[in-house]
Amino acid sequence: MDQRQRRIWLIGQLLREYPEYRDAGEADLPIPHDHDEQRQLLRALQNVRPPAPVSERFLHVQDEYLGGMLAQRAITDADDVPPAETLRSGTTLAIWQGDITALRCDAIVNAANSGLTGCYAPNHHCIDNAIHTAAGVQLRLACERIMERQGHPEPVGQAKITPGFNLPARYVLHTVGPMIPTGDPTPDEQEQLADCYRSCLRLAAEHGLETVAFCSISTGEFHFPAELAARIAVRTVHEFLSRQSAQQQSAQRQPVQPRSLATAAPTAGTGTRNTGIRNTGIRNTGTADTNTYDTGIHPANTIRKVIFDVFSDRDRQIYERVFADHD
């Protein structure tokens, strides 16, 4: 199949999940001829699809299609983003303006909602929708497994980790920021936003990740003031990395305790055929309050670059001003 054929096939499969199209032939399906309209329809169908089981055939065609789409995009490597600041520990902080789904790094941060399984509004322009669309249906399925295990909505300020699937990023860190309908956050709500950054960095460090890219959490649909959010983000990341560096130096002065064979033994992978989640080489930890996936690597200090991703010129100018004031 070429990309057009894959796209039409995927649209047909998703439409046939609806009772009115289940037995329809190819010619009877409402598939537009225009390529752009097809792309919009495919994205809309992906957006509204519930986290239901999916066939291996569907995953194969979808992954080929998304891989082809990715090959046509300009992908930026985290190491190519110039630093805005270098900390004493050697960790660098950077500002990057662009689409976070086109950034190759260890993890990108998704500003999720409390349901954690993505935005179900067709073709909505939020970052949650963009990340789930680019990652493929596996991401919603992975998030649904987390929520089933957890048994309650995701609290504000916590974070979960999943594979990135078809994204150039290896993993996605999902966090729910505070919603500020008035646009005037209280001190507690400001602390909740800081918790989002801490939780994501803690997960990244625990999983041995080196490069992390943050979106501007809560500043879109959740209406947190952009400049205040940027100041909280930069300050919190600074504090976390400084504390992490101090802890590492302290740990290096302590005698190393050997790990037991029971601790070091690997456990089974998470891939399952009936859910459509493939084995990604990471394991289930069963600790739903912090994360669901575990790379099995827990070094004392791994984060060497944190990127603040912005989309607009205005947001870039805000972060540049925050960095200048911070110095």
C-alpha cells in the first residue's frame, strides 16, 4: 500500500466500527476524495475512538502510515536544540519553538485531563489531541490500562509514563495541571502546577531518561496565565535539578550496597494481543500512584537536558524574559 491506500483503508476500518457502516462496501463508505479532507476525517475518527481492542493488522497499517507521515516531517533532535542555560551540574535548559510531536528526545510531556486517555473532541487543536493522534491508538489503550488499574481520575500534579509508540520521543509523561477558569490562580494552584513539573522530572529520573521536553502545562485550555506559568516552570526545574545533583553527590560519598538477585531479576513485558499494546521492553510496576511502566533502569542522576517547548512567538518571548530575569 502507498500512503493514500493506507489512509483510505484505516478510515474504512474505523468507520466500520459504527453499526451503520459495519456491512458497507468500499464504495458505500463516506470517504472524501480530497487528500486533506481524508486526513481530517482520519484524525477525527482517531480522536473519537474509544480505547477498544484493535487488530494486529490495523496496528501494522496504522504504524506504517504514521511512520510515513513522520518521515515527511522535519524532526528536531533534542541534542540539536541550543542551550539557554547550563547548570553547575552540567545539565542544560533550553527553549524550543515548534510542534512537540516533532521532537526526538527521551520523553515529551503531555498536558492531559483527569481522564488521562486523551481529548475526544474531533480535530481539536489541544496538545493532548495532537500527541495522541501522532502516537496512534496504542497510546489511548495504554492510558486506559493505567486508569483501570488506578480506579479513579488522575489527580492534579501527579504524572504517569507510557511509551511514545509512533512518536519520535521514546516516552510520554502525562500530567494534569490545575484548571484556572478565572485566570487568577491561588497559591495552592500555583503549587499544583509546580507539582506537575516535579512529578514529571521524578519519573524521568527514576526511568533513566536524559532528555525531557515540557509543553506549557495548563496555559492553553486550562487558562493558567502564561508568564506566571513560565516562571513557576523554570524555578521548579532549577530547584529539582539542583536538589538531584546534591543528592547524587551525597550518594557518591556513601558505600554502595549490592543489589539482590531478586531485585535485579527482570519481569515479563506488557505487550498483549487483545488490547493492541505491543511489547515495548518496559515492564509493569503495579504502582498506579506514580507510574505504570518501568524501564528497569534507576540511576541516581540521568537528566542532562530539559527543553521548554513553546508554540507561539509570544510564549517564546515570555520564556526568554524569564531566563533573563532568572540570571
